[in-house]
Amino acid sequence: MYEIRYTKGGEKDRVKLMRSPYADIAETILTQLRADPYSNSGGGLEKVDDGDIFYVRRISAKHRLVYQIDEDVQEILIWEMWNHYDRMGQKKRKR
């Protein structure tokens, strides 16, 4: 079972998302991630390579959950959960 952590931006997004109509979908995806972050179920998985590997799960047509996996500590780091890749270019600068 993986532990989930959030960047500062990811935490802000989590708060917004959990107040939205997409809260149930997000909870389902987070539950799936805890069990198997490499699983392809629940909205399509793709890798985004910007020097690092990011995984993306679709929440809705507009919103994506962007995360990284740290196998050494069995941890998932959530970068964002709101909008479509808003902060992708800023990821390495802000953790």
C-alpha cells in the first residue's frame, strides 16, 4: 500500500476538488493509486516526460491528477488535481 503526499499546489487543488462535483471520482482514483499506482484503470494513464516521469489520471474533461511515484519509500506525490497541466513547467522549482 502506497502513502499519498501532496505538494503545496497539490494540497490546494485537493481542497478545491473535494468541494466540487468530482470529489467521488477523485476519491476513487486515490484509492486505486494507494493499491497500485501503475494500474491502468480509472481514467487512462499516461507518462509525461520532462526529465522526470509524471503519471496522469483523467478526472474529467478539464481536470487531471498528476503524480510521481517514489518506489524507495512506497510513496505517491500528487502535484496537481485541478485544471489541465497548469503547473507542469513549474514542478521542479516548487515542491
